[in-house]
Amino acid sequence: FTPGHVSWNELVTTDESAAASFYGALFGWKAVPFGGSGMPYTLFKLNENDKGIAGMLKAPHPNVPSHWLPYIVVADIRVAAQKLADLGGHVIIPP
């Protein structure tokens, strides 16, 4: 993966069934259960051979609104966290 590029996207949602139906109708994505240990996880796929376009999981708390969570590649997480702080961002969990 190249730094600066999005490597993965996850949808954190309060209604997995509605989200699966919505993105299925919008993009033709199929919601496929993934894994078996820990919390339930779903992959969005275009076909059965696809590795997945994105993931989906239930919001950990009812007060957490649905949102997309992009994962962005960085060359050095410590440098990226410091730059984030220098630019006015807030590091919630340090590297």
C-alpha cells in the first residue's frame, strides 16, 4: 500500500440489515458474514470471489451514530500522529 491512500473502509452502523439492503440496492454489494471469532463482522463484496470492498460492523453503543471509517496508509505512525497533533488534530490513542 502507498502512504496517503485509503487501504480499507468500514461502516459502523446501528442497523446492519438496513445498511446491507441500502448498499446492495445502491451499488450491487452483497453482504457476506466474515470470521467467526469475536464480534460479528460483514464484508461487502461484488461477487463471491471478491476479497471485499469494505467491512461492516454494529456500532459498539446505541448512542454512536452510523459512520464510515476509512483506514489511511502512513509510512510511520508516530510521525503521522505527531503531524496530526501539530496541525490541530487530536490523537485519541497514541501509537
